[in-house]
Amino acid sequence: MRESILHMIYNYRLGNFQDAAMTLLDCLLETIATRDEDATILKYLLRIQGPAYTCTNYWSWIEPFIISMVQE
């Protein structure tokens, strides 16, 4: 794959691809919960620059995204 998972989640969040974005995010969170014993991925998400100027880091975007998807 040439496109990163984080980039796909952000790009697929709208339109017909919301289910794909949620599936990718679900896989990412499942990996963090079951396989990432040292919390390396979570630490990375907390440090990496967010996908939009309104987010200081990626987690600042992912958390509200999850909440909005659950509410829908």
C-alpha cells in the first residue's frame, strides 16, 4: 500500500467510505489494545501532527471522529 492507514481513515471519513474508515479505525484500535504492549502506536498517535490545522495531534482528531460516528 502506498497510502498510510491514518491517511486513508482521514480521507475516507466522508461520503460513501465511512464504513471503510470505521473498519480501518477499528482494526487500528484493536491492534493497539491487543498487540501493542509497549503502547508504541498510541504514543505515536499522541505525537504525530494532526490531519487538520484544528488538531494538535492525530488523537485529537480520532477521538471526536469516533464519538460523532457512534452518535450517528
